[in-house]
Amino acid sequence: MIYTRPTFGTVFRVNRRFLWAYLWGWLTMSSWPSGTNLAQHFEGPLLWAFYVLSVFCGLICWALVRGNISRIATNLKRDREVAKFNSHGHAPRSDRMANRNDLKSGGLIR
């Protein structure tokens, strides 16, 4: 088995998802009405809509972080399995080509 480490694309995708999680987390914090002056301008159902929006953004952030952690765990598990597999043997080697005497002793030619 040749694979020994995660590819650049895998690392890039995990980091991109962490960046998305960070942006959703920032949106969660910025859309929470009591931390900003939104609570002064809006009342009733519209204010509750900002609370609901903030909670949904937080859930998305949590799901992205959780998915990333599971992807990292999967990559680490695969790396351990590959290292364990590679430790059991050596790299494949090519065999020598059969010559005329080998073919004659094997009964393939006369």
C-alpha cells in the first residue's frame, strides 16, 4: 500500500470546513440581539426571529465542527491501519526472468 498520509486536498477541505464553521460561529454571535443594539430597534416576533436565526447558525456551526472532527478521526484511523499493514512486510520486488534452462527443467520446452 502506498498511501501514508492525507492528501493536500483532504487537508484543504478540512481547513475550509473549519473556516466555514468559524464564519457561522461569527454570524451566530453577531446576530444574537442582546449583544448588539438590535434589541433596541426591534420588538416582538421580529426580535424572536433574530434569536431563532442565531440558534440555527449555532447549530450549523456545531454540525460543521462535529463533522470535521469525525473526518480527522477517520483520517487518523486510516493512517494507523496503513502503518500497521506496511509494518507486516516489505515492498514488492520483481522476480528474475525465466531463462532457457529454467523453462526446460520445468517441462515447458524440450
